Amino acid sequence: MSKALDQYVDLMIRCVANTIYKDPSNMSVLRGRAAYSEHERTLGRDWPLIAHTMIGVKRLRSLADQVIEVVENDIPGDFIETGVWRGGACALARGVFNAMEAAERKVYLADSFEGLPAPSPDIYPDDLGMQFHTYEPLAVSEDLVKDTFKAYGLLADNVVFVKGWFKDTLHLIDAEQFAIVRLDGDMYESTIQAIEALYPKLSVGGYLIVDDYGMIKACRKAIHDYREAHGIAEEIVNIDDVGVYWRKLA
Ligand SMILES: C[S@@+](CC[C@H](N)C(=O)[O-])C[C@H]1O[C@@H](n2cnc3c(N)ncnc32)[C@H](O)[C@@H]1O
């Protein structure tokens, strides 16, 4: 990797995670004691008040390395994230593709842009009792995410917004192949719907990333159910005890 690319990636990560201005976590503000923790921001354990992503520096670095790798090794396909929140992780992917002169690869952002669905425990019992749909900070509008992309100078035709519930949208996406599929929908429902719709389109040599694997049991269960049903045996690699990935070998 060239020094210029390395420095661009490093700066993008500092910007999207906002380790520069060090905004406090949402929770600390709600408790009336605004605080920033370098440790939590590195590991993506806080919901930042202002930063463009909550996935933390380690998962961002891992994502950037994977984007670089699929371009360098000619693994064909686009990038998709299911569950984008403020869009910072997608902006990083877009920026790195552009910097590597791979602007023809699209970045798809799939989200309701109004938060998570209320659980449907009759269909997905593992989601019983989940309250994410009541958390107002998780609902970020499409316009705000577009503003994020504009702020980085990255809003263009190669950024595709897929608005709606995953169950209604993901199987209709026109992309033929993905080099990277990043799942970040927290719930069993959101994880299983995304992997079912998108894994068949993941290129051999491409990456399947699961953001919440180490943190949310229902998400982990969805991944194990899918892997078992489809005989997937690729090794799951831990990033930071929350996010994981594997590389599709066949
Ligand atoms: C934890 S946030 C994603 C964090 C983001 N990847 C980042 O970089 O900060 C979860 C996102 O998933 C979306 N989401 C979850 N389940 C969904 C579903 N079934 N359909 C559409 N959007 C969903 C929510 O609207 C929210 O934006």
C-alpha cells in the first residue's frame, strides 16, 4: 500500500469515528455527564453523539484493509452494508475504493432510515423482548446520511441508497456480485434476512462481516443457523470481540 493511501485511510477513520474532536457518547450525555472514552471509541462500544459511525476504530481499520485487499486481488463486486446508521462505515468504503481508482464499484446503503423494526417473536423468537425499535438515536434519515457523504465529497452515482425494511428490499437489489457484505442490523430478523438475500451474491474470495456477533446473542444465533443450514465451514475471525468476519472460500 502506498504511503498516501495509508495516510488517507488513517485520516478517514479518524474523521468518521471522530477521534479528532472526541464527541461524547450518547449515554454519557443522557446521564448528564458528557464524556469521551478513547478506549470505547477504539472498540466501538459507545453510541457517539456526533461521529458518523459507531463501529469504532478497530472495525473501521479491518474494513478498510478488506476494501484494499479485494481491489488489490481483483475480487469482483460491490460493497453493501445492511444497517448504516449515519453512514460513516460506508463513506470509508467509498473513499477507499475511490482512492484506489476503483470508483466503478458501487457502495450500497440498505436501511429503513427510521430505525429498527419492532420484533416479530412469532416468526423470530430470538428477538423476543428486544427494544431497539424504541431507541430514537438509532433512527437516522436518508437525508442526513446523504449530508454525511456530501461532507466528505463522496456523494455520487456510485453510492446507492436502498430504503426500506430488509425483508422488502434486499432481494430486489440490482447488484450482481458483492466483494464485501457487511451486516449491522443487530436483531436475528435483520441478520438472517440480510445474509439470506446477500450471501449467494458474495464473490468467492470476498468478505462477510458481522458487526454484532460478539455482542448480541440473537445476531450470533442467526449467523450460526445460516452457516449450519448451508454447510458453511469457513473460519470465523474475531476483530475486537464484537465484530467478526469470514472469507468465502467456495
Ligand atoms: C447499529 S445501527 C448500524 C451502525 C452502522 N453500521 C455504523 O457504521 O455506525 C443499526 C442500523 O440498522 C438499521 N436496521 C436494523 N434492522 C433493519 C431492518 N430490518 N430493515 C431496515 N433497517 C434496519 C437501523 O435503522 C440502524 O440504522
